[in-house]
Amino acid sequence: MKRILYAILFVIFCTFTCISQNRTIKELDIEAQLIPIVYYNPTGFTNDILSSFHFNDSKPCYFIKKNSDHTHQLYWYDSLYTNGVPQLKEVKTDLPLSDLQSEILLTGDSVFIFNPLPNSPHLIPQLIEYMGYIKEGHIYFVSKYETFEELSDFLTQEFGSITNFRQRYLSMLNESFYSQWSDLYEFNNDNDAIKFLKDNYKFMAVTGRSIDEILPLYIDLLKAKIRMTKSQESRLSDILRKTYDNNEQYISDFLAGREFEVFDKKYLRSVFSQEESDLLEYAIAENNAKLKAAYDRLSSDNLNIDENGNYTTDCDRLKIIANKARAFD
């Protein structure tokens, strides 16, 4: 009965909140100025800018409402749903803008937030580094203290050279393929996800398993990527056994979604070549993405409320999933 009551209240809450927020968004779309967020795209970048000044409920953005008394309110719309409801919040903290950027934000008509590097799901609304605006048909780019008429001049100033920017851009783009947001490592069913966790060295470390259980699985992951000699395996195993720290911080980092490594990747370079180490680091990154996808699937599987109708904690859900993995045959 408790579970049914919670479900009914949740639906009522979400419905009311959705209606309320949608009405507010519609009002802002009429009364306020939309400030889109535009990421550099080597194909069709200008078109991306020009087409961004229309509200799209699947994309985060700002709204700024300018008042006749020269005051203003800034709102942040986040398309990443919380309980199925989009976030719309007034940004009350002072943004880290320079005087130049503040003036453009308050006086410009076609202003956008500019991110030259690939899209990140961790966009923080209070952190604005670059801006842009359109005036008399020309696009301008703005750093903290300078306005640029040409994108190439802006990138050279901020990154040292176009070559440096391109290398940084491609590096981040490559890394994004190994993130949990790439949708490349999804699990189709719970059994596949549980099986993956059962034999995963990092998940074992999070759940307090011993080095004797963790290390062989880590070595197997590496051996699946490169041809490892017995000498290399022995050297690496000795180093990792001596340096392994069964750290309780693993649990809090894992549950908070923070990046961490059980074994420091610097030890790979003391045993393997540069090329081999790069391949192994990609294997570890791919493993991390799969781990996140597997755990997310299982943790969202009706584990928020226990059998007594009480809400579970993150640690409760971790224990439930760890027990499922241990018992999986």
C-alpha cells in the first residue's frame, strides 16, 4: 500500500511540476531573451549558431529577463530531467564574467554562450568562460577581456595556435567515445549487466574484495588487449601488489560518479612501451564506461524503495547489486 501511495503522489507531483515549469518556460520564451549554448562544430558551425536562437526543450540554455529599472533575472534551463521533469532555475549567484562579458550579456540582442571544445554532460551553469554575439550580420567571439571578429584569431589567442586547438579538440572527442554518455556500452538485460559486474576488477575493489581476487581480473583485461609476456605480467603484478591500497574512498567516489583508478596507470608505462600503454589505457577507459552502464541499469531497476516501502540509500543499492553479482552463476 505504501508503495502504491508513493507512486500516486509522485505522479501528481511530476504532473503539477511539469505544467508549472512548462508555463514558466513559455512565458520566458516570450518575455525574456534566449541565450543558447553553442559548441564548435567543424562542419556547419555558422549554421549551428544562426539556428540556435529558438527554444529547444532538449537543449540546455539560459534566459535573461531585462527590466525597465535596469535590473535583470537570469534563468538556467537544463534538459537533463530529474524524475522526468526538466530543471528551470533562477541563477542567483554572480557569474564569473568580466566587465566586457557582463556588458555584452546585458546589452546585446543575439548573445550566445560559446564552448570551443566538444560537448560535455557536466556543463555547470555558473561557469561561463566564452561568449559570442551577432551584430549587423557578423559573428563575434568574446574571451574574458577581448572581442574577436575572426574565429581563427580567437582560437589562436586562447589555445596558442590552431594546431594546438585541433589536437585538444580531437583528444577530447576521442575520450568521449569511452565515456558512459556515448551510448556505446549499453546492456540489453539485467543478467548481462550482473555477469559483467561479477567479473569486473574495479567493481570488486569498490565492494571490498581482496587483491588476490582483483588483480587476476585486471591482468586478464590487459591481456585481452595486447600480447603480454610472462616477464611483463610478473613485473606488473609485483608492482601492483606492493602499491595496492584497499581504499574506502573507492565507494564514495564510485557512488558520486567521480573518476578514480584502482591501479595507477603510470605503472603501465614502467613495464610496457608507449604504444602498448596507450592501448591498455583505452581498454581501461572502455571498462570504466561499461561498468557505469551496467551499474546504472541495475541501480535504476526498482531499487529506490525496499520491500518495506522505505527509501533506500546509495549504499543500500550498492550492497543489493553486489550481492546479486556474487550470487550470479
